[in-house]
Amino acid sequence: MHKKYKVYLSESFDPKFNLSLEEWLMDCSEPDEVILFLWQNENTIVIGRNQNPYKECDVKKLKEEDVSLIRRLSGGGAVYHDLGNLNFTFIASDNNYNVENNLKVIIDAIDKFGIKSCFNGRNDLLVNERKFSGNAFISDKGKNCHHGTLLVDVDLDKLSRYLTVSPLKLQSKGIDSVLSRVVNLKEICPQMTIEDLKTALIESFNEFYNTEAEIIILNENVIDVAKYVEKYNSWEWNYSESPDFSIVLEKKFDWGIFEIDLELSDGKIKKCRIFTDSIELENFNILEKTLINKQFKRSDILDIIDRHIKNEKIKQEICNFISDKIHI
């Protein structure tokens, strides 16, 4: 079979579009194609397929600072993307897929800047024992995807801040991220730019496969991936796809201690227990029962509290407390 080599470059910084484009390339690529896809996202946390966003990042900060949260198809840990980061994706059918070849393309491209790097045998690319690239993998219906980050000039303060979880009492069965010592490639090679790295990756891809790959520029105006974007834009995909987890919210008010224990599955409240030493005549048992099978959404929970708590002071203080803890 004669292989076709293609390089796709996204002009969009929208994570919903870029992850949709990646999935579209997996679905629509031909068996004889070997694809390199280069793309960037602006201010985005991308979590792994089996991760819990509440456990991996500070959801409150993401909302306050207008940072996107998107779940990807592959496993692995949570990562922060900004325009100082370049993402790569290799896509090929089973017969044309080789992770070692993909890594060689990346390592050879980095070597063009005088930087010696290596794969640590797990999921990371390292330079001087510090991580500049996290990798993840998907295999489905005879197609394979190997994608990862390349930290060039990422805001490491934001990376650390967004991936630091709020101190909630939360337990989850999902996969946790492993924090590593990271480094920007620009720290090692100050003259490196994202555009230079793109050029180096394309050159390395062509050199490795002894080809002159077709280069295809894509953006929202030249391709319609709306059906994919709808999924990546949905609360159901990004939040309710989380593994089962439990969460405990507790606060002391002047009218008493209020504790709510929730068990969640598929984004819905499956069990709810409320504990309080309040002497106020509020029927919290009704609130418990009403919350069962409701979506774990702030607006839904606040609406139920508003309808079932009669004391205006207690209602307002509980609503403020819940609003401060649940941010979706």
C-alpha cells in the first residue's frame, strides 16, 4: 500500500474545535495515511478520559478567569494549554502506526535547536530530567492517535494555580494526575518560537519518512465539525462523564453546622445525606430526598434549595455556601 503523508495545521485556538478536528481526523483518515496535526489552545485545562475535573483542578478559578475545561478521548493526566504550548497529534491505521517513530520525529525536531531530549518510558519527554511534553494514546476501530504537549513558553504560574485542587473533602475512583517538574523549552533555547518549532517538526516528519508531506490549513471557515463540537461543548461530556465520586461540603453558621454528603454517578446525585445541629424547624429530610437523581449542577441544586428551605436567612446562607463550592 502506497502511504500518503499529510500535515494538518489548525489556525484556531478554540479547544472545542481542535479536539473536534482531532476526532474527525481519526474518523475520516484513510488506511494509507500517516498524519501529523499541529494545534494550539488558548487558556484551557484538558483532562484525561477517566478523570474527575473537581479533583484535578480548581473549577472555581477556571470559571472566574474564563479558562476552558475540556475532556479528551485519551487517558492520562490533566494538562494546561496556552499559546506558549504547541500540541502535536499523530494519526495512522494499525499497519502504519509506531509510537517509537512518532517520538523520533519529536526528538529529532527538538534536537534541531541543540536540545537533547529523551522519552522516560512512561508518558513524558524530558530534558535534563525535567518534563516538557506529556503524551497520551487512543486506539479505536483500527485507527490510532498519539498526541501530546510541547511546552515552549507556557505560563507555569497559571499551570500550577489551575491544577491545584480546592481543599474539598472529595473521593473519586478516577485516574489522578501525577505532578512532575516541568520546563519550558525556551528556558533552554531562548530564541525558540512556536513557529520555529512547527517548522522543525514538519521538517523532521518529512526527513524521517523521506517524503514531502501535503500541508493542509484548517479553521472553522473551511471545515464543519459541528457534530463533534456539540459533544466537547456539553456539560454531559466534560462533567457527567466523570468517574463515580463522593463529596462532603460542611460549614458552621450561627444557626448551626450544615453538612451535605453526596455520592455521584454519571453526573447525577445518587445519594444525599444532610447533617445539622440546627434547632430551626427546617425539614432537611425533604431536601435530601428531592436532590436524589438531580444533576450535579449549581443552578439545579440552588433551585431545589430555594423551593424547599423556608427560612430566608438559612436559605440565603446555604445558597451562598453552595455557590462558593459548586461552580458548574
